[in-house]
Amino acid sequence: MNECTEIREQSEVRPPFSRLRARLIVATGLVLAACTWAHAQTLNGAAALKSRYQELQGELNNNAYHRPLYLNSREDGGNVKGDIYAVLAYPFAQVRTSLDNPEHWCDILILHLNTKYCRLMREGGQTILRMQVGKKTEQDIDDTYRIDLRYHGGVSTADYFSSSMLADKGPLDTSRYRIEIEAIALDEQRSFLHFSYAYSYGMASRIALRAYLMTAGRDKVGFSVVKREANGQPLYVSGSRATVERNTMRYYLAIDAYLSGLTAPPGERLEKRLTTWYGTTEQYPRQLHELSREAYLAMKRKEVARQQKAAQPEAQ
């Protein structure tokens, strides 16, 4: 029996009328309305994602990613967003346990090249993932940028869940960071995931991006094909959309690597996650290659060790 059912049944008991009972009726009505709304949200979210799965059958089964995945992006007035829809080869219960829990997200986020540190914190009644982000190479924490992602639990049922993480500010005049995730069960061994990553940028970040694209990032592209040459070669999206597409893919591959690590013994999971993340990103070298395998593994081992050390309580 769930909480909403229990409240509904209790509300049907009719003691003698009183002010207390009147207040109870009002309170019960509000709770039942909230429960009804939550139930509707669950049904709507699950139905919409299932419908999206059906719509994307062609793209999931025939694409350049060599996996059942669909990625798109958009840019509108200083706001950019990337969305990935993908079939995961993991049971839904395992996906929900792993991803619908803030305790696991630092282990996921640290796999990304630019994440230098992550710590789960509780402040003012909020759950916060405090991240330090920076370059794609080794870097002191003092030289990185801080982003506080507020974790918001959404809906969680036997066959659907959703959650989100929000940050008001980021580096270089970026703001309104938003990570959203939802998933449904497909069958006993597969789940369907929707992951989105979005942020806004101001004038300072626009200027910084323009300078980057004229120098170190001049050859950087995303995954979306904007047109094809006469010989059939694709021309990929560039600029802000390319940036958000690359990072959306890196975060998605971090999720996939985290899940793959669960198949290893606890003491071997970190290495499996790191090697899996690097190996899968190298399947898309045109967009995602940055470091050698040895350089990435060495850097991440140090960053994870630094993260774990910082999380340990100080000796008295």
C-alpha cells in the first residue's frame, strides 16, 4: 500500500464533525491532489518517453554511432542544449538504482575530462554536487572553476524515473546549467534513456568561444551533419552547438561507463570505468580525441585520489 492510498482510505473514516475534522479534510484534499498530480506526471513522462522511443526507431537502428543512440542539439538566443536518447543494455532496476541517486553522480561526473573534482554536499536543506571544472589536462584545484549543481529528485517508479541538476552560474559568464535525466524499462535486460545538458552564455563567454574557435578549437566539430560535400563527405556542426554536443556525448558515455563498471569487483570498478570511458570516446576521434590513453588514465587516477582524500573526515 502506498502513502497516497493509505491517506485516501483514512479520509473515508467519518468521525463526528469538528474544526479538527474540517482541517483534516482540507489537508487530506491537498495531499491527495499532490498525489494525483505526481501520478499524472509519472504517466505523462513515461508515455512521452515511450512514444519518443517508437518515433526514433529508424535513427536508433541506423546511425553513425554504431550503437542505438540519437543525438540532437539546438541554439536559441544564447541558450544551447544537447539531447541524447539511447538504449542501454542494462536492466531498468539497475539503471534506476545507479542514476536516480545523487550518491553516485560524482563517480560519473569525474570521468569527464574537464571535471577536476566533485563532492556531494548538504547545505541549507539542499543536495549539492560541488564540481571544479577546468582544462583537459592536469590542474591544481585553485586554478579551476566551481559549479554547484543542485540535485532535484523527480519521479521514481517501478518502470520510470526522472531527476535533474541545476546550477545558476558557471565559468566565463555562463549560467543556467541544467542536466536532466529520465528512463523507462524496455524489457528485462534493456532500458531507454533520455539525457540532456544545457546552459546559457553571455557576452564574455561568447567572446572567449570566438577566440577559442579561431585558435585551439578551430578544427573542433560536433556530431550533427549540416550538409555533405559533392563527394559525400559530411560537414559537421561547429561553434556553440558543437561544444554542447561534444559535452553531452561525454556525459552520456560517462553514464554508460559507470554502469559497465558495476560488472567488475568493487576494487576494480574505477579502472573499468576509466578504460571504458576512454575507449568509447575514442570511437569518435574526430569530435572527442584530446589525450593519449596513458595521459587520461594517469590524470584521472590522481583526480579521483584527490577527490577521495578530500571526502575523508579529518583525524582528531
